[in-house]
Amino acid sequence: MKLLDFFKIFKRKTTARRNLEADGYLPLLWEDDYCQVVIVPLENTAYVLKSIAEIKPLSEASRTDFGFTEIFEHGEMPITTISKEIREEYLTWLLKGFGFERATHIDYNCDKIIDCTTGQTKAYGFSNFTLFFETEGEFVKHIWISISTLVSLAEISVEKFELIKSVLYSLGEECEMILVDWNRMELIDLRNRNKINNYLSYFWK
């Protein structure tokens, strides 16, 4: 590919991204963040705690100022999310009910724009918080979240903070789900409002 052709492609991508951002909510999804902060069935609690106990000492030993020198696989959950038969229609209804904005596109790796209206990956949220989910047929296959640490709690409206907490709590109470943060090696019981609040407050201080 000629250098001029590369810059033409880059310009088109940049222009498309700016146009979508100008239109509203355009969440960013990095490949490395896929299911790193994941919401899974409560029945996986023992497996997750065991995995954290095994991986955490190794990850701490490989931590540097720039990330980690090693990659640690935590594997598939024994009880999959799709086995809970959470319908896409239900999750969409829940998110919209709490005022989450539906994304029409996702910025993937700052390199590719994904159409959420036709693809299996969906995204709902706000500029500082996105809940992603994948579907298989009419059911939800994976759920994960992305939290922006570029804003402080003071910059987040109290209303949005409460909406985010309420969505997570509803997934815990109604669907019996837990949140697993593999980056921080932490498990959050989403049936506990205090634990949800403390977890989110860590990011938005």
C-alpha cells in the first residue's frame, strides 16, 4: 500500500469517527478489554474465587509500571451466561428503563467502526460507563462493562451514578449475577448495593 493511500484511509476513518462522535454516544472497545470486567452467573462464585487465588500472586509478580509482563488465562466459566437464558429483549428493556443510551456504533480499537444495529455486539451507557453484551439468537451470551477513569465522581451527575448502580443491582437481584474484575482480581456480589457503590467509587474518586 502506498503511503498516500494509507493517509487517505486514515483520514476517512478519522472523519467517520468524528461524525459519529458529533452525533452522540460512541463507546470505545479495546480488544484487550473484552470480558475483562465481566458479569456472569452467581453459580460461578467458587470457581472465580479459586481462580483469583491462583492467578493473583502470579499477576502481582509480573506487574510493571506499564502493565504486565505475562498473560494469565482464566478460562470459560463453568456456568455460562447464555445458559441463564437472559433474553436480549429483557436486557434492552432494563437498560432503557434506567435511561441508558443505546449506541448505534462502537469504535473498536480506534481502528474500526462496528454497527451495533446489525451486529451481535451491543452497547448501552454514558460517556463514562458502557455495558456491552453479545447475543446468540435471542439470548445474551456475554455481558461486560467498561469504565472511564478520565472523569471524577464530582463530574458525574448524581442521577447517572445512581442509574449505573441500579442497573448493576437489578442484574444481581433479578438475574442472580456477579461482577468479576480480572484486572483488579475482584469479585462483586451485585445483590449488595454497598459493594457496588464501593467498587464504582474506586474509579470515580
